[in-house]
Amino acid sequence: MKDMHVYATEDKNLNIMYTLNDELMGSILDVSEDVKTLNISVSVDDPDPTDVIKSVEVVTNGGAIAGKKEGTGNSGEFTFELPAKKGYYYIRVTQADKNIAVTAPVWYGSAAKAGISSFTCDTDVPVTGEPVKFTVTAFNNEESDATLTRLTFKTGDKVLESKDLNVNLKSLETYTVNKAFIFDKVGVSEIEVTAQMELEGDRKTFSFTLQIDVRDSSKMKFFGIDASHYNEYVNGNYKDSMGNFTALAGDYNIRMVTLNTGEELVAALKDDKYTGILLNAPSRRDGTKLREDYKNYTEEELDAIRSFAKKGGKTIMVCAWSDTYEAYDGFKGDVSKAGDHMSAQQNKILEALGSSFRFADDELQSAGFNDGRVIGILSTDYNLLNPYMAGVDAGLKFNTYGNADIYAIDESGNPVRDRAMLPSGAEPLVYAPADTKSVDHDGVGLSGDALAKLDGRFVLAATQELYFSDGESSTLYLSGCSTMSDFQLTFDSAATNDYSNYQIMANLLEKTNQLQITPIKEVQAAGEGERFIIEGIATSNASGYDKDTAFFDSIYVQDHTGGINLFPVSGDIRAGQTIRVFGKTSSYQGERQLAVEKVMVIDSNIKELPEPVKETTKEAYEGKNLGSLVMVSGKVISIDAPNNLVETIMLQDQSGKPARIFIDGYITKDKLIKDLKIGAYMSAVGLSSRTVIGDSEDSVSRIRIRDRDDVKLAKEPENPEGPENPEGPENPGGPENPEGPENPEKPDRSSDSDRDKDYGMAIWKQNARGWQALKNDGTYAKNEWYQCSYNGQMSWYRFDAEGYMVSGWYLDGDGSWYYLSENHDGSYGAMVTGWRWINGKCFFFNPVNQATQYKYGAMLKSTITPDGYAVNANGEWVVDGVVQIR
């Protein structure tokens, strides 16, 4: 392995041997002028005869296919002769079942030290109808010059742009191109950029692919992020650190837009499509010194912010920062410049909005409740009456760094110390820990003992509903630092949040644009690649909680409309917890699933699972309740136990189709299923799923078991028409030598008027040869099955080529045997279903219409009947192979 003579395969027993110029995969060959060709030899073998080799490809620099050959069986020898060009060469084998294997490369010299170094998009949430900016950078690290001849952008087969450049790239130079494209199609698209370059007279092609998820702009809300004042975490210090907040907003169909200039800020505030604005502290530092070109808010900007809020229904987020980051020469201790300080500038916004809160010009520190730094305060002291605390788990910490204090004032600007004195809608959200102190670093006061605490405590974050005279209102969130930066707003995709910042920000975004929760039934019916948010109760454990009862990297969730599989999920999620899932529809082996982007536990309490849907084995066979928790019962007709571990059980009830019960080998493997044997009547509770068996391309339904204890012995329902005492005619013949229809006796019908009456579908006529059915269109039923009525009872009848009703045994053209009643009790000629004694032997005729294996009324043979009895190849009821005779 250390010599890299290895390959990776999705097939369990595929063998590959690959050499280039007789050197094994993983080898590194020196370039030689004597070498003109590269001779590649590949030997492929799979012991399984059905695992056909579909293709063998040679892949080289930039993913280009240098050679490809098709396979015809499960093994083969493949050779390629290629020109001796520097680069890597590896083999990709694709089998007919879509399994793929790749080898380690053989390097001939070193790969080209040129190509595309990066390909990026300017937004995490591109939308239809608006330009999406892409940036691609080409590089040349060769010792000699290179020429970038052409750059091509495409998505799928559609070329967005292809342009000749002929740009000379000297050694160690880069070249960057910006392009913007507008997309009208909603969903995931792959954008590929291809660079053609000339290196030392050799033409090279390099590709880079970027996946974007285009949202429907008509469903999006827009939220501005100010970057025009060197705002901290945006365009100042720690710039470009709002990615997590942007991603979270995307879950709520909110597109975050960075506003880089004052003009862009004012224009966004005037644009009705914007529903929110984030104003982080305007930076005053440049590394370790005062920023010389720091910016203050203009009156125009403040007026625009005020007017924006007055429109109503807006969300305004204002964040301050510690005065540590402005305690520099030229600022520190200069009271004349106090109005330029970060807190003073943010307070201008609060004043313009008519808020009851203000920021102090200080830094809060806690020695006992922090992340290892006294300014990295972690607090669990919440105002539980604040509506934006909804869903915050007890004990979850609020994460801050460099927090300034928030204090309250009345209409006259006097300090407010009692929360009860705040106006309606104004509420502290998070208090600082009790040991917190206020420190003045920049020497302009408004800190320490001079501050009026609210309820005797410092405040880290607060909210206020801003009410205006015209009846409109907007929501204000303020915090003493940027509590939504990537450092404070952290979470993962496996159902856990590190801090309460996530849920608080989610609540604010929910107010801005309410989540659209889709019923799971609609997700099951949707197309591929569609984005949804669902909520429901987890119906299986995740492997992060209990591997013995969890499916590999997947769980199931169910709401009141249905259930669905989620993949990939492996965190600590327990059956019974309520979860919210963000993802896109996909399919695996015929089963609809949601490809998970994020899953959150929104209620960790264990609730009672949904009642399993009771299915017949036929309904389970058809996958009627795919993704849901189901229960199915029936007789065991087969058991598959590879390596002495039960894996597949087939159950069948009276509905006529078997249900596949599947247990992964790792599921509670140390448990035995009690009372399991052929013929036992068992019940199973599990998740309705689909899978592919062997090499078949078609999927079949199955029930996935979460615990072997979920397969149990059950009480068999009584069979009112079992074969012990079925009624039927005597000695009509048998399937070995059935007799054709003879001239039947006239059935016992009450009168001639009854006989000739039109019962809605046919008029019965009789002559010396037998009975005929005159249809409503004036023609007789001939050479066909025809459903018509006698004495109000609808039945199927068979008519021969001359139009006469058939009775007794009948062999249809597809090889199915039927029995048409010979009883003269009003059922003469009617097709029989269910059990029937004929000539001293008992037969079963399919009573289920629209069945697929046996047609309605056809005799069953060589199988187990729906009520659990065996019939032989002649359709006769047998016990232990013995034909039962009466």
C-alpha cells in the first residue's frame, strides 16, 4: 500500500491489474526522449458471472478521457497505446450495475503546473432573473510562459459563453476573469469552466465545476448586509464572516445581499423587496492602529434607515463592539471624537428608530463564564418572556465576543433600571453573567459604575417592537457584538447546535419570512432535486444514538400525511424526537428520499411514535405507504438466513401477494426471532421501503425492521371459507382432462319474463344449444369474457366463438385455468372464485381483482394460497405433498 499499488472499488470482489509501460499502478516514471508511446495494459476480472464490465477508461490531466473501451463479460484484457505526454493516468472501470472502480495513477513525469486554481460564485443563494457573478482564476507555475487561449462556461450541454483570450501568462502569474450570468431554471445546476492553455507547444485543457442551487426569486425575501462602513465581520476586521448567517437565511428563503457602498445601502432601504437590514459596528481599527478612513453614517443614510422601519414589517439588526478595538492613538481619551466611536454611531441608528435601548462605550468581561477569554462571554441567563427565546433549549449558551453593554432610557433620555418600566414590546433577551464587569478601554467614559444596569444586570442582547404613529411596526434586534458572525453562530448538519445564537437568529428570520413546511405526502410525489423543509417525528434511531437499531446513515421521519427516508443522517437522533429537515428530493433503488442538507431536533422529548399503518401483504408488496411505519401479518412462506442470521422473511395473507420483511445483518444481530418457522403466522412492524435484488434494475418493496423483536408470532384470523368444508358441485372433471362445455340444462330461473329481461348489461337468450347474452349494442357476446347480471348478481361469464355460454373447466389462451359454475342455483356459468371442491379435490381460484401474478378467477398452482394452504402443480390442495380427497 505504501507504494500506492492500489485501487478502490464499489464491487465486493472486482480484481484489477493495471500497468503503464510495464510499471504497476502508483508508479512514478521519469520522462525520457526515447519514450514515444505509453503502453497501457488493464486486466479486469469479477468472479460473479452477472457482474458485466461495461467500460474501461483511461483518465488523464484535468479529468480528460484519453481512451475508452467497452466490455462484454465479467472479465477482459484491455490495452491502450497513447502518445507520451507528461501527466497522470489512472483507470476507471464501470460495471453494468453502475458500480465504479478507480486505480491509483501512474505518473509520467509531473502533471502540468498550470490550470485553474479557483472558480467561485459571489452568492450562496443565487436566484432566478438576477445576475450571478462568477470568478475564475487561471495560473501558470511552470518555468516557461503559457498562453491562456480560450475560456468556456457551460451548464449541461448549454454553452453560456466561449471566448478567445490569448492572454500570455508568465511564470508564477495568475489571470482572473469575472463573468455574470442570469439563470431562469430553479434547482441545482453544475457550471463548468474550461480553460484551454498552450504549454511548451502542447495544448492542454483544464476544467473546474461548481454546483449552484438557484432559488425562485418570486418566493424570496431580500435582506441587506451593510458593508459600506468597513463593518466588522463583513468588510472590516474578520471580513467575510457572515457565511453561516447567510446559509441559515437561505433556509427561510431569504437572500442576503452585501451592500458595498452608501449608495447601495440607501437604494436597498428604499427598495420594497428588502425586508431586513443588518448593521454591524463600523470598524475603527486597521490591524493594530486606527483606521484613517473610517466612516460615519450620513444623515441621508440615517433618514433611509428610519423610513425603512416606518414601512412596517421590517427587521433591523444593529450590533456594537467592544471599545478595545478603537483604543488607539488619535482616538483614545479624545472626548472630542466620542461621537465618532462605534457605540455612538450605532446609537444614532437607535435614536433614529426611536428605540428605548442604547449601547455603552465599554467592554464586558466575565471571569467565570467564558470561552477561555474574559471577553468571550458565554451566558445562560435569559429573559424567558422574550418571544424570540422560543425553542431555545435550557442550558444552551449564548455566545459573544467583545460585547458592549446595552442599557435602557426613557423618553427623556434618563436611565431605566427596572424592566417593568420599559415600553410595550421592548425586552432584554440575554443578560450577562452575575460576575460580569464593565471596562473602559478608550477613555471616554459611558462605562463601568457610570452605567445604569437593567434589573441589576448588564445586558448582552435585546429586542424591541418599534411602533409608529400610522400603526405600522418593525422588529429591532440589538446585541453588543456581532452575535450572528461565523464565530458565534455555529451549528452542524447532524441535529445539534453549539449555542443558542442559532435558534435566536432562526426566530428572527422566521419573523422576517415564515418557514414553508411541506407535508411529507407532497414531498413523496415531487420530482427530483426539489427543495423542501419538512417536520415530523423520527420513526427510527440514528447511528449516533444506537447502531444496533439504526439503518446505515439514514433515518425515517413521519408526519400526519406520510413518511420518508432521510439520507445521510448519523447524528444523535432518537425515534420519537421531533425534527425539522432541510433537503432536496432524490431517489435510491426506487425509493424516494430527502437528501439532507440539515436536520435539527426541535423537540428532544421522546413522543409516542405514530400508530403503524396496518397493511395486507399485498399492500406491502405494492409499497402503498412508502416511508411510513407499517404493520403486516401473514404466514411465513420462506426464510432466507445467510450465515445463519435471518435476513429476509416472506409473509403472505389472504390478499394474494407476499410481503418482503428485510433485516440488515447489523440490526440487533444477537437477538433471535422467537417462533419463526415456515407456516407460522407472524406480524412485523417496520418502515415501508424499496430495494433492488441482485442484478435486477427494477426495485421491489420491502419492510425494513429496526429491531428483531419487532417480528413476532401473531394470532391467525379465522378463515370462514377454508378448504376443510367448502361447498361445490360434484364430479365436474378436473384440470388434468377438463371437459369442454356441453349443452347445459336450462338453469332454474323463475320465469320466461325473468329470463328475457334486460338486467342493464345483457339480455339472456336461450335456444336448443344453450344460453347467449345479447349486449346493449345489439350484438351477442362472442369469444370473450363478459360481465353481466342475472337476478341482480353481477358475474363474469365466458362465451365461445359462436356466442354460447361456457360452463365447467375452461383453459384460457394465456394458460390459466378457470372454473365456470355448473350449479343450477342461479349461478350456472358464473366464474367461480375462492375454494371449490371439484371431482373430490379442492382447488383455489383467485378472488382478488386486478392481481398481477394470477388473473381474477384463475386457478392457483404450485404456491401457497392467501389463507396459507399449499396447492400443487395441478392446483390441488395438498398437505405434506399428499392430495386431499373428499
